[in-house]
Amino acid sequence: MNTRNSLSLMQAISTFSLILALGLAYVINPVEDSLFFRAIDGIVSGLYGQDVLSELNNSALAGILVGLFSGTMFVFLTINKKVYNYTLISFFTIIILIFVASFRSYDAFPYHITQQLFIWFWLGLPIVVGIVGIWQDSIGNLIMAAFLVLVMPLGLSGNTNDEIYYILGFVFSFMLFIELSYGHTRYSRLARVMYYSKEYEMVLQWFLVTLVVTLALTIGLTSIAFLFHDFLSVLLPDNFSNSIEFNTIYGQALSVLVFFMIWAVAQTLFSRGYLARQVED
Amino acid sequence: MWTRKAVVYVGLGTILVLFAPFINNLQLFLLGATILGFVAVHSLVNTRPIDVKITRSFDSDQVFENSDVSIDLIVQNKGRSVGFLEIYDNLPSEIEVNNGSNHTIIRLHKDELVINKYNVNCRLRGQYRLGNPRLRIYNPSFLFFYESDIQSKSSLVVLPQIEQIEGVDLSTDFPKMYQGALPLRRIGTTGEFYGIREYFPGDDFKNINWRVFGKTRKLMVNQFEREDISDLMLVLDAREISGTGTVLRNPLNYSCRAAASLTSFFLRSRNRVGLTIYGETVNVIPPDTGDRHLYRILTALAEVKAAGSLGLHTVLGDLRNFTPRSPVMVISTLENDATCTTALREITARGFKLTVIAPDTLNYDRDSRIISPTVYFTASASLDNKITEARSLGARAMRWNPDTVLSTSLAEVIR
């Protein structure tokens, strides 16, 4: 496999991971609970006098498809600056016409369809932004997409251990999306500089292999971090380990943080030992 | 060292772990813990110190300007395997990479040896120090990096470009009559027959080749080989003002090329050539002959830097010991030198056969907008005045446009 193929593969897997992450995020947090969509619902209800979300039903999939379509369209359109400009102008003109028509109570436009498309577009917005970030190497877009994936489905109802598999799937695909898309941005930039190098492909392969291995190790380490909570409960006095605070998610959070703090301290000491050895040489 | 990405990851992970319990969100809590775990795992990947030996080899460590040099950067891994090793070979700005790159990213297995080849073009004379190569190790996800410089310095001498000068008689009217002087394959007034040329008014009638005239009805004169060797002193202006212009195109660089070309030309003709450089100090290389002497002068020219503001009069003391009535060639723009008129008069008064070569980069400086048109006209008029003054003293003086061939310009003055 040559460098270009490896980089394209990274982009493809990253796009797929983004779609999967958003899909799982909507599965874990239903759209009806999302604070973001409640706000949109409020605005749209105010404008049209109609409850939108109740009509959405299971529109998350449609939203993802619309996002995928819009993002891909955007990437293709930006290849030609002129076509892109004309399309953008046409797009905004149509949107403005829809609103003007709505305010003037002109029913020529299919009111429900545009409203539905509007909501779907919002649902798929992280994918639109993410696809542009992945395929055009824009770190700003990647950060925005990651932020939207985390924030848009967020509700106040919380989740339970019943959804653990979906959550694990989300975490894995989210990490894969972030790492592969950011990795692609950096490695493709270096590949342009190293166009003459025959060894560069090996570096890229090393990255891909290491990413898979380290993600697996990360899951292992995170599990150990959670087990550390149980270890602490054995270690700490009963009045502490049996307290309500310790046995809820708050206690788990603190245990995880303590675990990683110990890790950081141990590693710092280890690094210092290394430095000292170097000085002695 | 931590990268910004690592800092953002740790910050985000901690915030998620601390914030998630408030909304009872296991998804964000797990994500935060995983991000922290990811950073923790990656702190162990490709972050330990490495043991790499780097050596550099050239196909030639002494080259002339505008020559290509092939550089091999040999990277030998003596320690652990390295996944991502970025190597940047430090080059002086005057040296340009024209094939391959001095920047490479490789994966090094244990005890592996990798050679990075690249070519550089040495556009400017000088004595350069190459190195030290800079190493940077990144971990695969760009969370941590480690940088260090490897001690591997090499020197590269770029000598001034030598232009072939032919058919220009710049030597003295009073040659040194060494015993056993060798005939030179150059035009002169005595010795063996060299060739014939067209008659010009002023040529001696006795040299007219009447046989050729009889055949062709054209007046042609015989030319003979010259039998002399002489001492010659080149005086080079290396004042700060001579460095005015761009890095590549300034009077000093052109002066050095002219000096190198003249030195090579005269030494080939078995003359003895000396070099006096004035600027910050006065450096004198006494007249001598041979290839080693050529190399000595070329090396001195390679090292010359524009500095100081000593006037031309400072070289008069050293010229006092120079062979009387020998040629002295001053290569200078004579700009901003209040002592130059007096000094030129002194040189001609001592009977030295003076030639002044003034490298003229004013046109280029004006076209490149380094100087304004007003400055150009002032400087140009000033240079013309200096040239006229030198000619009035009996010197052969010329304003040399470096874009033209030196020997052609010289031939115009000597004619």
C-alpha cells in the first residue's frame, strides 16, 4: 500500500467513525431529550406555531444522511471555486425565499418538507462540519465537529449502565474519528514535504498499527482505572468506602482522577531517573 | 515535551470526568477517562531517549561557486527502535537544496543504518559550517516530542567562481628578467612568431607582413610571443559598503570573482601574484606562484566579509615593499573613500602600472529598488568621476558591469 492509499483509508475510516459516533450519540441520548434540539424546537414552534420534534419521530438517521450528503457536496463543490460561489448564492437565496414566503403566508412552498429538511440539516450538522474537516484537512472544523458530536445530543436525563455497549462503541468510534482525522491532517502535510521519501510509508504504517494497539491498551488502562475504584474501596476505611458519595459516579470520577495522578507522578519520577542517567553519561 | 494536543486532551479529559457526574452522564465520563487513558498510554510510546549517530560526507569539501555538492547524511541507530524520527540537517542560508531534502522523516529499526542523500547548490563563496543535525521524535499521535541536536559539524569551502580570461595583456612594461624565463603562449613584442592580425594605425611598419599584403592586398602585422614574467599585486576592497546590495549580487562578491579570475590567469602565465585585502584590517598575501598559492588566494577570497571602512591609502605602506613598476590592480567601487584620489595618485607616482576595476551593480540595485533613482544617479555620477580621475592619473580604469564577461570589458580598457 502506498502513502496516498494509506492516507485515503485514514480519511474513509475517520468519516465512518464520525457517522458511527454521531449515530450512537443519538441512540444514547434521544433527540427529544437534547437541550439543543429543545431550543430549536422552541424557536421553530415560535415561528411556525407547530411542534416539530413530535413530528420528527426517528429522524436521526435521515439527519445523518442529509449531513453526509451536504458535507460531501460541500467538499466536491469547493474543488471549483466558481461553481461553489454560485451554489452558495443559490442556496441562501432559496432559504431566504422560503422564510419570506412563510412570513407573507404564501403557501407555494411545501412548508412541511422545508421544515423537516431544516431539522435534518441540524441533526447532521456535525457530519457536515466533520467531513469538511476530514477531507480538507481543517483542524478548526474537526474541533467544531467533535464539539457538536458531544454537545448537540446532550440532555439532562443522563444514562445508565444499560447503555454501556453503546457508550463503549461511541467512545471507541469518537477516539478513532479524532485520532485518524487529526493524524491525517498532520501526516498528509508531512507526506507533501516528504514526497521524495521512500521510508515515509513505513512511518505511516507504524502510526496506523500503533493507533490500533494503543486504543486497545487504552481500553485496558481505562478498565484498570475503574477497577482502581474497587481497589480503593478495599484500601480505604469502611466509613469512607461505604459512604454514598464514594459509591456514586462522583466517587468513581475522583478514583479515576487519583489513578491518573499516581500514573503521572510515577512517570515523572521515572523520567527524572532517565535524565539523571543521561547526565552521568 | 508535551504538545498542545496533549495539553488539550488532558484538559478535556479532566473536565469531562469532573463535569459528567453533575448531569449523571456516563457517556461523557467514560469518554473523559478514555482520553486520559489514551494520553497515559501514549506517554510510553516512542518517548524514551534514543541513541543515534549521524555522520555527514560530501563528494567534495571544496567547490567553486554555483557548483553542486552531493551530501550523504548517514543515520545509524545504536539504541532502541524509533518509529517516528524527524531529521533536519542545518544548512547555512546561502546554500540551497536542489535535489532531495535536508529534512526527512524515517522509521529506524534497531541497529539500522539509513542514508539520506541530497544535493546542494553553493551559490555564494564562503567557508561554511554545516550542522548540527536536529532530531525530533514524535510519538505517533503527536502528543509528546523530544528534540535534540547531534554533534556532527562539517566544513565546506566554496571558492569564488573563476572566469577564463584569454588574450588580454595586463602585464608590465618592465618584466622581471629571471634567468631561464619561459616563453608564454601569449602575444608580446619579442620571441617566437604567434600569429597575424589586421593593421591598426600606430603599429610598427617593420611588423607588417608584406607577403600576406602581396597576396590579399590587406595590411596585416605579425605578432610574437612574449617572454616575461612579472610580479602583480591585486588590491581588493572589502569595506562594509562593498557588501551593499543583495546577498548574491553585491560589489564584493563580484570583486572576489574578478580577483580569483585574474589570479588564476596570471598564475597560469607563471607570474607571481599577491593579494591585499582592505576593509576592517589590511591583509596581505605576498606575491608567489604555483597551484598552492592559487589555492591560498582563493581560500582567502572565500573568507572575505564586508566589514570596516579603512580607506585605500591604508594599503600604501604594504605596496612600498612591492616590486617597483609592477602592475597593481585595484578592484573597488571607490565609493565613500575620501582617500582614494590621493592613494591612486601615490600608486601611479611610484611608477606602478595601475589598473582600476570598479564592479558596477548600481543598475541592478536600481532595478531591484534597493536604491532610489536619485541615489542611483548620484552614485553613478560619483563613480564616473572617480574613473575619470583615475584615468587622468594614467591608470587604466573601467566600470565593470558584472553581467558582461570580465575579459571583454578588460580588453576594451587595454586597447
